[in-house]
Amino acid sequence: MMKIYLFIELVRQADATATAKTLKGLKLAKCKFANVVVLADDKLVAQLDCDDPASGQKAILENIATVDGVVQTNVIAVVTPRKG
């Protein structure tokens, strides 16, 4: 399991609350949003939990990037919790 922390920027005309809801509702194969928070009218932060790096990359590039209103997605951190 890996945790990917994202900073998501929206076009000014986008509804941040609606976009956050859309992101939470995405059907992602091996990832799920643990949290999506609206910071401002055009900014979101999110925690995406994924089974493996390839799933995270696919979710960001193929799913999140295509959501209407999303103009830029920045990866802030990738954390792989240590076992034991």
C-alpha cells in the first residue's frame, strides 16, 4: 500500500465542491481516495491510497487528469508505510 498526497488545481470556473465529489466517486482499479479537501475555490488537496506505484500513476494520468475542471495535479509526497 502506498499513500499519494496530491495538490490539485482547478480552472477558475470550476465548482471545487462538485469536483471534489466527482474525484471521490471515481472508479479506480487499485486505488481509492482516502480524503479530498477543498482549500480554496480553485484548489484541492487529496490523499490517494493505491496498491502499487503503477496503479497510482494510472489513476493520476488517466483518471484524475481527465476530470472536468482539473487543470494541474501535483504530487506532494508518496509514502510507503514500513512493515514491522
